Amino acid sequence: MTGRPLIMFVFAWMCCLPAMAFAGPNQTTETLARELLEVTKFSEQFTKQLSVELAKAPGLPPGFLDKFMKEAKPQLLVERIVPVYAKEYDEATLRAAIAFYKTPEGQKVVEKQLTITSSITAIGQQWGMEKAQEVLSSMGMQAPPQ
């Protein structure tokens, strides 16, 4: 397994948030972006998913997963993501999203997000493999063995 499932997870998770209006980043939007990532438990969910994906990766040396998870600092990733949110979402949108995710309904979305994203990723991978096989068959070819 390569890093592709992890990348797909991050992409799918980010796409689950509704597309909103563009605004240039500033200190207020960056602060709000951090709050949104906090209220959606991004670090916690990302760390859980990363641990699952790394555990599946073949050929990692013994102790790698434990050492990696101890040394990984999700806050450093958050700091890289904040400017993206601050650039893509305006202040009003961030405030509205934060308000929603602070509600009981918003927290239900957060609680289910990791499970839903994992399921969607698996469904997408299976669908892609099936579709690729169909296309290859229609071309008189076979998919290489996995």
C-alpha cells in the first residue's frame, strides 16, 4: 500500500465540507480557520486515520508506527492547513461553519465523519477497480494481478 489511500482520505475529508466563497487570508480568518479545525477535531481524526493507514503499509520496520506516531505533531500539519482554509473561506463562512459544528447536530457529523470517509474511500476504490476492469475488458485486455 502506498500513501495514496492517505491522500485520498485527506482529499475526501476536505471535500465533505461544503464549497464556500473565496476570501483572502488575514489574521481573523486564520484564527477562525484554526477554530474550525479544532471544533471538527481535525487533528484527532487525522491522527486516527493516519495510524490505521500506516498500520496497513507493508515493509515498515518494527517500531516505526509507534515512533512515527510519537514524533508526529498534528499541530504542525494544522498550521500548514490553516492558510488554505483562510484563503478559501471568508470570515462569515468560517463563523457559520464553526457555529454549526458546535451544535449537537454538528458534533454528530464530526463523530461520523471518519467512519463515513473510510467507507466512501473503500467504495470509491472498489468502484474504480471494477470500472478499470470493465474498460480493460472492452479493450480486450486484462488488469495486471494485484
